[in-house]
Amino acid sequence: MEVRTTGVPVIGEKELRRAAEILRRYKQGRQNLERRIIADEDWWKLRQWRQFADKGNPNDDRPASGWLFNVIMGKHADAIAAYPGPNIRPREPDDRMEAQMLSSILPCILEQNDFEEVYSDTCWQKMKQGTGVWGVYWDQEKLGGLGDISIRPVNVLNLVWEPGVTDIQKSQNVFYLELEDNETLLAAYPQLAGKLGGSSGLLARYRTDDAVDLSEKTLVVDWYYKKRVEGRTVLHYCKYVGQTVLYATENDTFVPSVTREEVDARGERRLVQVPVRGPACERGLYDDGEYPFIFDRLFPIEGSICGYGYIDIGKGAQEQIDRMDQAIVKNTIMSATPRWFRRADGSVNEQEYADWTKPFVHVDGNLGQDSLQQVQVRTLPAVCVQVLNSKIEELKWTTGNTDVTNGQVSSGVTAASAIAALQEASGRSSRAATRSAYRAYARMIRMVIERIRQFYDLPRKFRILGAGGAEEYVSYCNAHLKAQSLGADGLLRTPVFDVTVTTQKHTEYTKLAQNELALQFFQLGFFRPGMEQQALACLDMMDFDGKEQVLQKIRGGTQDALWQRMALTLAQRYEPELFASLTDSAQGPSHPPAARPRACPAQNLS
């Protein structure tokens, strides 16, 4: 960002010390959350024995079964199968063309940000930790300095907000912490020479398998905060290291402008600099005044922005399963490896006795019956295995990951409709999680539109799908998204849009069901001339994907058939020869005239 500051900077060392104190208090208030998230990651990596209070004998085997891992994997697959797509709808008729254009270019922006991978990463976070977070930024370095929207997943451990709030937008301050390499920082900010290092202990980190060296890294803090200015909320931003300000919107007096060609009164063309918006010190970082973070919770809890994940719900049953697995395996090994008591004055050669390849065992003196005695190991009763299986079933039902959800049904259920009904009933928890993801997705799309409204001053090229699925190349800017005058009174209107989220990808099962439905419509005569009113009445009582397109086609066919009958009636009255030729061309000269369809819909449908 180009920064031009006049006068004394608003943000200096005093303000940074105050921000550091706020950050310390915020971090102190969320220690339980950080411990829980770090522990959830250990469960995900099958290192749950670290979290057990009583770890038992350190020499015992510590089996870690993947029942809880399978739950998260299945729920993540359900979320990916319901990958969303945006549909922009206008609130006023004058914005229809703009809404249609936004519906076409938003998928291009998401694709340029690899949003499918971003969506997948946040879904993993949501299933494991209970919360997925997206960040929607304006990246000035994209497109060779032209800038573009950037959407990235956000690590919850790196994001710090006011403890106790349940909405990120209600936090007075928000901090994002990141460890960056010293050489990279010095190359970008030479003023940091001699000021790097330290403060790495402020950032909570996962227990990784790699040994990460932090000696050459420095903590960089992104500080977001809100202020009320003339009745509106302004979002300000400050990037700093230690006591050094790298960038602050309140210190930035630069006025962005673009070069445009104008024609003066004498008809001469000239290039002029036209301001596109006010300086950042007045407008803040983003015009919408909101923090660029979108939270998606799985199981909400009171008094926190974050929610619970499947690990938090099922780790109790998973711990009991692992402990019983350990006991059963230990008992099996003990039973399969016999041990013996030996008297101190016994005369049996132990090495020869333990070696089953030697046929003779030497004994000194008489061999008494009590010289060796086998250690008796009691096998566990069968009820232990039953308890283990019941705990596995408990984990499945608690997390909504029953066998039906994974495609298995009990014996005796063979009808396709019955299997589909069972799977539909068992997938309620996944659908609820998908709906919450769609709500967060809609908020993210609205934030992307606000970034377009603020920063797309210069036109950009997009490849979209036009009519008939053909590729088209369009140019788009924010000219029609900015505030528009309503007349001489000076009132302004800002175009506002509603976001409808649809499932972008369909599974093979849904595609097959859609194709079978289309064949049934054809066989029942929904598209037969003369059946339009009956077909429309039937479709009004149905609900399926693509219903509006089918209704439109049938209504269009109704109008065409009406005009065709009117033309034939007029030709039969005034041009009999033309009527005969039209009838022959439509039905074929070798076939008798087709009988008109019967009026009774029941007979036709049968």
C-alpha cells in the first residue's frame, strides 16, 4: 500500500502499547479455547493418549482406533458433496442486469481463489474443532498491482477477539497473529532492522510432528478496530511489529485515483486524474465497516463465537473404546505368552526349557512337581466384547454416523425406496451442518460484493458461460454498484442484492433420480400437445430441482400450440388447400388424421 502521511501520525508507539495490552487481556481470556483446539488436533492425529488423565502402565500398548476419525471423514464428505454455488437476486427491478452479471462473474472470482480447496479446509476445521473461518480481503499485489479479492482459510489459533462476544462484528478489537521470516520482513520493511525477533511465545501453536525453528521468525500483528465517525462505523487497520508501525489506515492520507480520458469544451481530448474514493484515514479499510472474517459454527455454545465439533462430542466414547481395546489386547497377549514360577533352588535349565527347538532339558538332581509352575491368566468374559461393541454403537449414534449413513442397511431392507428413506432420515445432522455452511457462505458472498463495490474501479475481463452454455468474455467494473442519485433532492440509492445458495454439485444418485423423473414426465405425456393444463396443474403440486425451467417450457409450448391451432383454423376457413398441405406435412400423407386428445386427464395419464 502506498502511504502518504502529513503531520503527526495518529497511530504511534503509545497506541501500539495500548494495543499490546488489549491483546494480552484477550489472549488471557481464551486460554481454555486454545487448549481445547490443540487437544482436538491431537485426537484427529490419533494421538489421543496424550489427553488421557490416567495413561496406565507406560510399557503397555496404546491402541488408537479410528472410529472418531471415520466420523469426521464421513461428515466432511457430506459437506463436499453439498458444495455451494451463488445466485444473486436484485431487490429492485432496475438492478436485474447487475444481479445477472454478478451471478456470472462471482464463480470466476471464487475459482481464481481456489475456493473449493478453501471450502474443504474450513470444513475440516469445522468438523474437528467446531468452527471454520474464512477471510475475505483485498490483495493489492494481485494481478500485477491492479489488486483483486483474496479468500483464504483462517487459523482460529491465530485470530484473537474480545472474550465473551458471540458475534465477531461486536468485538471492539480483532487481532490476527502470524510468524514471518526475518529476511522477508527486512526486504519489505527496511525500518525493521535491529527490531526483529521475540514475541513468538504469544502465539499458540499446534503440536506438530516437525521440529519448527522459530529463532529466525518474528511475530507480525494485524490489528483491526472500529470507531464511530459522524454516525457511522469505520473499520481501521494497523499492521505492526513490536513498537514499529508498518501500515495504519489512520496514518494514510493518500487519495486513490484513476487516469481517464475526457473531452473539453473545445473538443480536445486530455488525460485527467479522477479520485475514486476518499483517503483511508477518513473511510477506513473497508467501506462496509465489517471485520473481514466469516465464522461458521457446527454446534454453537453460549458465550463464545466458536462451537463444538464432533471430536468434542465423541471423545468420551472414543476414550473408553481405546481403553477397552488396550485391556482386550493385553489379555490376549498374556494368554498367548505363558509364564512360569521357578523356585530359587530349582534345578531346571531355563534356557533349554524356553527353547522349543531342543528335545531335551537337563535337570540337576530330582525334578520336583513344584520346581516350575505356570502362571494362570484368566481370560476376559464375553461381556467385555459386548460392552466394547455397545460403546462403538454409542459413538455412532451420538455423532450421527450410523451404518445407514455409510451406505449399509440391516438385513431384510431391499427396496430402493426404503433404503433411500433410511438414508434421508439418517442424514439430518449433515444437512443441518450444510445449512449453517450455506448461511456463512451467503455472508461471504455479500462481503465479496462489497469488495467489488469498493475496489473494482477499473474494468476487468471475465470468461463466463452465456446463453446455451457458450463461453463469453465480458468486461465489468463497479460503476453500477456505487450509490446512485434519485433526483434533485440529493438522495442516493445503493443497489442491494439477496444471495441464494444452491448445491453446485450433484451426486450420481441425485443425477439418476433427476433423469428418471424426466423420463416419467415424458411417458405420462406431460409434453404432449393438448395436455398442457393438466401437466401444469400436476407440476404445481410437485417440488424438485429445475421445476421452473420445466414449467417455462410447457407454458411456451402451450402458447406455440395455441398460435398453431389458430393458424390452422384460419387456413381451414379461408385457404382449404393450404390447410390440407399443412395437415399432411405435420402428420404425413400416408397416415390418417390424428384424433384429438380426450378431455379426461385420467384416461390420458393412464
